[in-house]
Amino acid sequence: MALPRMRTAERVLEIIREGDPDTEITLHYIRNLINSGKIPVVYAGRKKLVDADKMIDYIGNAYEAVPSEQVRPGEIRQVSI
């Protein structure tokens, strides 16, 4: 059994940037996901650790594809997972 890659928000962002140097994902967005409870957290002292792979999966699956003619400019439709 492989251990989950438990990381801080900063390290999760570094992992994302390794795969996509031009990513638009921000540290603020990752922290909001953590603080909202959408991603499970493990506390190690004062640090909040999350499974980096679960975070990446959540981000990759958080938005549904909608035909462009059905979306108004600036609108993002988020689905519940």
C-alpha cells in the first residue's frame, strides 16, 4: 500500500506547477478549498496537511463542461463532488 502524499497548501501548489508551469491555480484557491472542508485535512501541529493527489483530482474534476453558447461571459459552473 502506497502512502498518500500529505502536503501543505504551498507544497501542493509546487506539485501542480511542476506538471503545469503556467497554471492559473493559486495558493489562495487551494487554501479556500482546504478551509471550506471540501478536502480532508490532517493536522500535524499547526500545519494543515492534505493528500496532494486528492486535491489535484478534485481540482481536475470540479468543473463540468458546458457548450460555450450556454455560458455567459465570466460565468463558471461548479459541480458538487
